[in-house]
Amino acid sequence: MTEKKVLGILAIVFGGVGLVFSWVPFINNMAFILAVVGLVLGIIAIVTNRKSKKTLALIGTVISAISIVIVLATQSSYSNQLDKAFDGSSSSNSKKTKAEKASNKTTNDSKDPSKSKWTYKDDTFKAGILTYKFTKSEVRDSSEDGKKVLVLYADVTNNTDDEQDPSNIYMVMHAYQKTDTSNKSLNPGMVAYDADYNNPLQSQEDALNNKLLGKKTASVVMIYSLENENPVTVKFDNADYNTIGEKQYNVK
């Protein structure tokens, strides 16, 4: 008997789209849903074609299943990377006995910045080993002709004795602006050069991208390319990608 192809084709489409975006952080949450839909359609197609060929149904089911596996593996990998980037847990106490660990747990946790709770309050984002105090915001001309950027100024403090990377904030800080059709996630941007072809914010951008020494504070900037003049909502996540605070900026 001839294979009924509609469900099999749909399974391939949903599974294929899920596979394409399965490795992209954040977006792969949607890819996971598409892959699950593709898997369900593929299974239904197999059942429907139980007495005939099942080529497309099997292909769609396999692709969808692979997509789901990749999404789960990718999310686990990015979560581990984020934990390492911000928390940098040390193994220096690994040789302590269980009794010593139990007796010193409260004291050690209170002194270890990576154990502290992540919060956003009063323009201050406490992200474990790094603290960002936002001081002001402004709209500037973009390096792209006819566009603007939102510039957020902050003082970042390294709460540890080791060097840290302040630019990791872009992994847990996201800006959104509504367009005619969606609430779009904004991309990092660049300010326009001055009359002497210099970047007026070069020192702050360098401070964001350079390693910050232990117990030091530096002035940095985060820059987002604007789509229009609608307000921008900036959201702050913790290490598990859960939003813990947000602030709205007017850009007119």
C-alpha cells in the first residue's frame, strides 16, 4: 500500500526546524517544542501507515528525537558554562574530611561570593562573583547609519580575589523592544565614532571586555541597538536563566 505522506512530511518539517535551532541558547526552548510536535506526528504517522510504507514517518520521528536529545544536551552544556563563568567554584577544600566540611559550611558559604543569592534591586545587579551598579543611561547615535543605541553605564565590582570577565553579563542580561509584530530581543550595538574617528566609549568598552582584577571596580557600558522609539525593557536572569528583575528605559 502507498504511504500516507502528510503526517510524515509534517514530522520532518517540525523535526528539521527543531534540529536547526536545537543548539542555539534560549531559542532552543522553542526548538524543543517543535521537536516534540514532530515526534508526536511521526509516531501517529507510523501507526497510521502500519500496513504500508513508513519511510517519511520514520525519518520525521528520528529527526525529531535527535532534535530533542540535542536540545537537552545543549541546555545542560550552556548551564554548566554559565555556572563556571560566574560562580567559578573552587576545589581547594576537596581534601577536608566530612566532619570539617560540616563544621565549616556556614562560615565558608558566608565568605564565598559564588554562594550568594543573585538579586536585582535599586539598579544593582548582584550576580555572585560580580556586582553591577547601574549609574545612568542615554541614547546615542549608532555606528549604523540612521539608527540609535541605548547605552547603559555601570560600575562593576569583582567580589573575589581572582580575575573575572565582566562581559559575561550579556549572558544573563537581555533587552527587549516592541515592534509592530513582536517583542524583539535587541542585539549589542556600537556607538558612532566622533569627528576624529575615535570611539567615545572605548575605555568603558575595554573595561567590560578585559579581565577585572580581584576586589577591583571598573566603569563599563552595555550597548543595545534600537529598533524604534518604543521603551526598552531590560531583564536580568540568574544562573538558571530565570528572570529575577527588570527595568524599563524610555528612549525617545
